[in-house]
Amino acid sequence: MFAVYAAGIDRENPLSVLGVGDLPEPETPDDWVTVHVRAASLNHHDVWALKGQALKAEQVPMILGTDAAGVTDDGREVVIHAVLGDPEAGGGDETLDPGRTLLSERYPGTIAERVRVPARNLVDKPAELTFEEASCLPTAYLTAYRMIHTRSGTAEGDTILVQGAGGGVATALIVLGKALGRTVWVTSRDEDKRAWALEIGADAAFESGARLPGKVDAVMETVGEATWSHSLRSLRPGGRIVVSGATSGPNPPADLNRVFFLQLSVVGSTMGTIGEFRELLDLMARTGLRPVIDRVLPMDQAAEAIGALASGDVRGKLVLTP
Ligand SMILES: NC(=O)c1ccc[n+]([C@@H]2O[C@H](COP(=O)([O-])OP(=O)(O)OC[C@H]3O[C@@H](n4cnc5c(N)ncnc54)[C@H](OP(=O)(O)O)[C@@H]3O)[C@@H](O)[C@H]2O)c1
């Protein structure tokens, strides 16, 4: 079966261990369902896998990819919920199941001709969305949706700050933030990306680390070390940072004086439940909102797409088709 996979682990040069070609059909539980992949989207998670931060050396070769939309053997058009977990084990929330995993961590991922998943993880693809659009939603958009809707403590009319402008999650935070009625401020290191963030709907865009015209109600943080102290400085008293990633590093100074004196909250967020995923799909179908796609490439050009992701040279989602 044609697949894009981690053939090894290389922290310094992840592209050197990217495999593109035929692999034997992987083994999966018998009661799982086959999905013929029509489109799969990439995430920084795929770079982390090649670098050995989301995958161990003894697990390779491992097919990459957490996200896909496709068709089952009986013709059902589906999008895959990327969290493999038991809601009961997480008190009603599969993202809190201590044993939860994503596709491409313990089981083969989605960037292949076919992927097998538990039946519970199949969600009907709204007819309004193309396969390419639907494939963008399971990780970046679901993560952004839960960050704003469930974890940020903000309401319509509140102001959120999104750190970083080009990334998959950052872009999702901008467009979903607007759709959910928030005022959205954005930072980026890059002038062109700041201009582009305004084009896709941000209310204001600032240079990374810039002094803002006012304090925000919540910060959406995926960059980590490079932006953390700015995130803390940007919050109003009682404000909240929602953190779902640390691309530039996980250990910034905590600045505890600021945290307790201003009574700030630091809240983690990871992926979302299947219920939140259905809400997100419904929001997209109802409002006409669509994910921002940087480019769509055939799977055999995965190296170009993963190279762009590793270097940060992206504006929205990268989609691969078989
Ligand atoms: N917890 C979860 O469930 C979950 C889900 C999805 C993603 N994530 C994590 O979230 C992060 C983003 O994921 P993604 O797929 O959106 O990745 P991505 O597309 O590669 O994101 C790149 C972003 O990071 C910013 N950035 C990178 N290095 C920076 C630096 N040194 N200084 C300032 N900004 C920097 C860029 O902002 P500029 O505009 O400044 O270039 C850009 O917005 C990753 O760490 C990923 O693992 C977590």
C-alpha cells in the first residue's frame, strides 16, 4: 500500500528519515473500519514524529498523519475523529483518557491509500465541505475550537490574542475566533504574514513581542518559549492563557509573580471530543466558514510539504491527496 511514513528518527534532519512508497498492509484490530483516503492534512505533529518527539525508534516504520477524510467500503463519506480514546476512562471526555492516542502514534496514520480506525471515530462528512477541506479539521481546527469555545473562558465580544500567524492551529484560531464572535488580535514575526492575517479576518496584527494597545481577555498560545513572556504581559488581571503547543520550546521562565499578582490562569488544551468535533463540522456547514488551505499536493510530494512545515513557511493547512 502506498504510504508516507517515518522510516527512522532524526532530531536534526527530519526529512532525511521520511519514507514515501509502498509498505505492507499494516495490522490493526479486526473490528476496525477501512477508510479509503481522499485527502489527508499535515500537522506539526508529523514533524515531531520524524524528530522522535511523538514516536519512538522501535515503532518505525510508522505511517504518518492524524487527519483524513475519505470513503468507507460501503460508500459512506466520512471524516475521521483523530482521538483514539475511551470517553468513560476520561470521565466522559476521551481527551482525558490516560490511554488516549492519536493515529500515527500507536496505530498507523492517515497519509496512505487506506487507513483503519475504530467505527466510533467515523463522522459523516458534511456535503458542503470538500474532502480536502474536511481533512483539515480533525487536529488543528478541533484543537482551536476547544481552545476558544471550551477552555478560554471568553464570550462573544471578548478579545483574544493569537501568537503566531501562519501555522495550522494559529490560522484556525483566527478564522474560528471571528466565527465565534471574538475580537482577534494576532502576532507574527513576519510582516507579510501579519498582512495576510488581516486578510483572513484578524482585527489587528502586531509584530511578535510588540506592546499592544490594550490588555486581552485570553491568549491562545502554541509557540511556547519564544512568545510566553509576551503572552503573560498581554493579559488583563484575571485573564487566561490557553496553551496547546510549544513549537519554539517548552520551558520558558514561569514569571510566577505576574501569575499570582494578576491572578492569571494557565490552562492546557489538547484536541477535542467527538461531540466538539460534530459541533465544529456543524458550524462550518451552517456558516459557510472554510479552513484556510496553503496548498494541496499529491502524497508523493510529501517532502516538499513537510519541509515547509518544519521551516515554518506555511499559511494555513497543507493537504496531501493520494
Ligand atoms: N495539543 C494539541 O492537541 C495540538 C494540536 C495541534 C497542534 N499542536 C501543537 O501546536 C503547535 C502548532 O502546530 P501547527 O500544526 O499549527 O504548526 P505549524 O503550522 O508549524 O505552526 C507554526 C507557527 O509557529 C510560530 N512559530 C514557530 N517558531 C516560532 C518562533 N521561534 N517564534 C515565534 N513564532 C514561532 C509561527 O508563527 P510566525 O507567524 O511568527 O511565523 C507559526 O504560526 C505545534 O507545537 C503542535 O505540536 C498541539
